[in-house]
Amino acid sequence: MPVLDMPALDFWFDFASTYSYPATMRIAPLAATAGVTVQFRPFLLGPIFKAQGWDSSPFNLYPAKGRYMWRDLERLCADLSLPFCQPETFPQPSLLAARAALVGLAESWGEEFCRAVFRAEFGEAGRIDDSATIARLLTALGAAPDDVLAKAKSEPIKTRLRDETQAAQQLGIFGAPTFVTADGELFWGNDRLEQALAWAARAGKKC
Amino acid sequence: MPVLDMPALDFWFDFASTYSYPATMRIAPLAATAGVTVQFRPFLLGPIFKAQGWDSSPFNLYPAKGRYMWRDLERLCADLSLPFCQPETFPQPSLLAARAALVGLAESWGEEFCRAVFRAEFGEAGRIDDSATIARLLTALGAAPDDVLAKAKSEPIKTRLRDETQAAQQLGIFGAPTFVTADGELFWGNDRLEQALAWAARAGKKC
């Protein structure tokens, strides 16, 4: 949640996105150090990719790029001491996880849930499109799985995710993770996180 | 040129590639500090993009990505105190510059020529597919333009560039800049330069 008078950064990500994994694991401590409040904004890349004429991830459509990405992510996770295990299915449908995250982000357990989903997916090669996985993660966080899964399938949450995805597209977002500052600067990719935080912190000081 | 007993890194780039500009300007001092010798390997991305079904740069094919790239490059150049001026034509045919660079890289002025080409293209919005531009850059470096341009159009240089482009494709290179270590690790993008140098330096120590 944004804190008044602190510089703000919107963190747009998709649970299907590989580089959103290290970004999600890194952002909270880095933002605290930079004095920036971060708003987690899960959205769906699928409709944005479809509008570009892609029916899958570019990492599947362009095999050389895909092979590179998996190796790059493996090296990156090793450097960050993050668990890494390539899931059998990629990309995974991220609709359920995104909806559940929207429920949690309006409560207290949202950010921790996002980290748990990414850890399950890319750290343990789990299925995040499976209600049983999501329920297990919710239970571990002390949230009530049945209630949350019911809310996740409710109209207000469905609409919210559609609106967020549309907002991402209108901002010019074309991939994930993307960081957007209050003054409208986009920074795309896990490796732009530090630069985005520095920009947000500087912009906050000017006002 | 590689120095014996020093760790080595191959630096693959295309003169048409925007992010190859900051990489080319940054690599020499960073490599010296890391104790790594770098081999400049200009190649052509065009045939590799064509093999992926693209008839232009992905930054033109995907407008949101293109708009972002130009803004990102502008910010990046500002951070690095590099001149930046967006050329009217993008991508520019890089065949002539790449062939002239291959001539220079077998002589003493190759790396300085590469930097001069990128500065003319993305720092001054110049045309690098124009013989007059290339001749002007060569003169400034003390090379003989007529001789170099004649050599650049010779069969051995034409063949060399085709072979290098094929070698890049066989290595799994799909974009530029790409850094390749002696033990076969690929690092794609200007923002992977430091990581590539660190990997090369470490790999060198193991042997």
C-alpha cells in the first residue's frame, strides 16, 4: 500500500513471467532501502501478447531466445541464492494466481502470497494453475483457502483483473516485470529494478 | 586481439543495434579492469531475424516495445554521459560498416572505428550506410578511406562477414550485443556486460 509523502513505484508482473520471479523476491528490501513504497499490480500478459500476434510466450515462439532465457534465469537465481527448478509447463495459466493475489493485496497477506506463488512455480517446478497448490500456499500463510478461492472467482475480482490488464496495456506495458514511476517512466525487466527505484526516489525528492 | 593466458570474451554486435552502442562504448575500460581480453566480432542480425520470421527490427514490428527502447536508450546514454540523438532511419543497413570494421580489426584502428561508427549513428543521428560517412570516420582515424573501402568490398571480407554471421547463429545468438565466454556461456544485452566479464574472469582463473 502506498504511504503518503513517500515516493511510489508500481510493480506490474504476471505470475507466468520468468523474470518476474527474481523481481518479486528482490523488490521489498530494495524499495525499503531506497525509501520507495511499492504497489504490487499483477496482470495478465496473455491479452497483450495476443494483441501483438503471439499465441504463446516469445520464449517458446523463438527457441534460441527461450534456451538462453532458461540458462540466464538459472545463473541469475544462483547469484541471488534463490531456488530454481524449471517447470515442465511454460507458460502456466496465471489467471487463478493473479485473482487470488488481488484478494490478498486488499488484505494483509498479498505480497507474501506473490512470493510464495513464484517460489512454488520456478523454485519448485510446481503447478500454479492448480487450486490445490494455491490452497496449500494460502494455508501456509494463515489465509482461509475456501474463502479466498471463492472471492477469487467473484465478479468484482474478475473485473478488477481485466481492468488492471487493460490499464497495463494503456500504459504501454508490453512485457513483465515492468516498473512504472509516479511521473510515468516505464522500466522493463528485472535488471531495471534498481534504476526504477532510483528514478522514483529522485522524482519524489523534486516534489 | 586476445592476449595469451588472459581470460577472453567475444563481443558480438551489429552496427544497426541500439544497445550495441552503449556496450561498445563501455567494454574496453571495463574489460581492462576485469583483466579480460575482448575480441570485437561484428556480424549481421538481419539474416538471424529473417530466420525467425522478422523482416525488420522487433522494435519496429512491436511499436510499444520500440517506444520503450528509445526512451530507455535515451535515459541510459544520459546516465553514461554518452551523446544521444535518435536517427531518422532505423534500423540502418550495417553491411558497409561491418565490412569496414573487419578490415580495421585486422589492423590497428578497428575498435576505435567501431566506437566512431556508433557515435555517428546514435550520438549524431548520422547515416552509417553512406560511404561518405564511413570515409570521413576513417580519415579522422588516420586510415586511408579509398584503400579501406576497396578492401571492404573484396571477396575475402565479404566471405568473412558471412562466416561470422553464420558462426553467431550457430552459437545460438539471437540478438545484439551478445557476449560469449571461452567456456561457451552467452550473455545477451548491454546490461549483461559486467556479468559476462565477471564470468570470463572467473573461468580464466579455474584453468
